[in-house]
Amino acid sequence: MGFRVAVQWLHSCAGCEMAMLDMGPRLLTLLEEIELVHMPLLVDHKYHDPEGAEQPHIPAADLGIVTGAVANSEQLALLRVMRRQCRFLLGVGTCASHGGIPAMINAWPMAEALAATYQGIDSGSPPAPDQVPQPLDRVRALDEEVEIDLLLPGCPPGPGQLEQVLTGLVAGKRPATAARSVCDTCPTRRLSMADRKQVRRFVDNEGLAADQPVAAMRCLLEQGLLCMGPVTAGGCDHNGAPACIGARVPCRGCFGPVEPRGNQMLAMMNILASHGLDFRSVVDRRAMLRFAGAHGLLRPITRKR
């Protein structure tokens, strides 16, 4: 019997699964070494047996891969079963590691968010059946609910990263994950403090000609653009530069904080101040947590009456 692998998606967009597919021929080589025992994206799997067992069933596996955040009761139950059934549990993607985009809803009370989503629905409509999973009070990262052996952030992680981690785990080796920031792999020129006091919006262009190399471009933060590179975990390198920087746009922070449980918003305010930029000129400072709103970092604002 081969190395058994179970893959479960939760509150996600399938981007991480697409990144696995982007491994191309390397994925085919990996599939020859494993036995894929569970992956709802590919095979229709019945979580409950005909006898009507209350707890969902997932086959036992050597490696469990979970993508997505935890947003409702069904996803929470599936995550707990994956933890019990899998010898090693790997969380893939920023949603799994830090809540990701789904955790942006944590900025509002869940009842208020649901009311806004379904406003205009006839109040006389019948209630949802019991089979519909109940939303949790907030969206959670995986490690808020169960012990995760390894987290691989990214929106999504690169195919090369996935290959390194997956092939290592199948070979019985725990891959090393270095705590590096986007800035650590950025080739742009760093000269001095920012040349302005007010933070420029993301939509402003930095003005570098398309035929010039990224290495000729001055650091976007020094140009006054809100680049989250200093406080964001690296790993998005593409053609010698972080992906967003290579496209001449600031880092949005999609790999989450450099350190586990780090707060990108607070760290970024310190970075802005150290560069001579007024953090108060950032219109929506909480948007710095757009990819890392789990772990209680993004919460509803209490309005004083």
C-alpha cells in the first residue's frame, strides 16, 4: 500500500488546488508515489454511511492536506475528523494559515453580515432546513481549532513551494520553512527615507517604463506607496522578483505575516513611521489585515452610543 494522502477543502476558492495542478509533470511523478484516498474536488465522497452516523467519515491517511478557513459547523467537523484520521496535517494557503479573504467578514458581527447579505429576502420564506451548516461566530484559521503540523501560506502558494513540501513529506522529511519577508527577495533600489509624508494609493503608478528591469526601480515604499513587503512572508518569487513587485505594483500582503500570529497592520504602521510616512494618511488601516483577519486580529468596531 502506498503513502496515503487525504485532501479536504473548507471555506476556499480552489486556488490552492489549482496551484497543485500547476505543478504539471511534477504532480504526475508525485501521484505515482501516493495513494489518494480522499479529495472531494475530484471524487464524490459520501461523508456519512447509509446507517446515518452523525460524525462524517474520512479514510485514514499518512498525510492530510487542508485548504481554506473554517466558517461553519460542517467545516469545523470535517477539520476535526481530518485531524483524527491523518498522521500529519498540512494546512495549505493563507486562508488555512491566517483566515485569508474569507476572514474579512470578521470586521462585522456575523448576524449583521448575514442580514446585509440576504437583505430583501422575503421574511415569510420558510427557514433553512437543519441540513444547512450553521455559520460560526467568526471565520477561523485551522490552528485555532486543531493542532496543525505544518502551515504553508500563500494565495496560493507557488507550485515550486508545493512540490518541495509535498515531496519532502512523502519522503518522510519535514521541510524547512525560513521566516523571510517579501523585502528579503526584492531587487528594487533602496535609497533613503520616503520622499513624501502622505501615503499614496495603490492605484497610483510608480512610473517605471515597462522595458526597464525591476532592479532599476526605486523601492515602492520609499516612493510613498503602501507596499506590505516588509511585514509579509516571502515565497512568491517569480522571475527574480516577488510577484506583485515584478508587475510594478505594491505587495498586498497575501502570504500573511512573517512571524506566526504576527499582526501585519500594527507592524506596517511601525514601518511607515520609520520611513517618515504618516500612517494616519492610510484611509482604511484595517485593510492591512485583508489576508490575516483570523486569530482575533480583525474584529467588529464597537460603536459608542
